[in-house]
Amino acid sequence: MPDGAYKGAGIHQTLSGGYLNVHADFNLDRDRNLHRRVNVFLYVNPDWKDEYGGHLELWTKDLKNCTARISP
């Protein structure tokens, strides 16, 4: 079931030099009593170089250890 109200969702942009701290997204829409199961990331940067950073990082549940880094 999509989130038509974009509650906790929508388009986000991080510009050059931007930074997003490690965090966990909320998983419960209390208004509809629905649990989030899927997030979608779409990178639209052709010819992205690894040294630019910006990797998608997957962390343990306690947010203490990065278990995977995925290049855009």
C-alpha cells in the first residue's frame, strides 16, 4: 500500500558537500496502523565516481556497525 500522503516520504535531495547522519526511519504509520516494509532509493547521477561518497550504507539494528556500502 503506497503512502499517498507522503507521511515521512517524498523526494529528498542532498547537494554537494551535504551530509545525512546515520538514522533509522520510523516504521509505523500510527494513523493507518500500517508498518513500513520497503524504502526505495533512486540515484540519477550518471558517471558517479566512488570518491564522491554518497554510498547507501546498511547498518545493524543498534546503528553501531555498517554491514554494507553500496555505491550510487
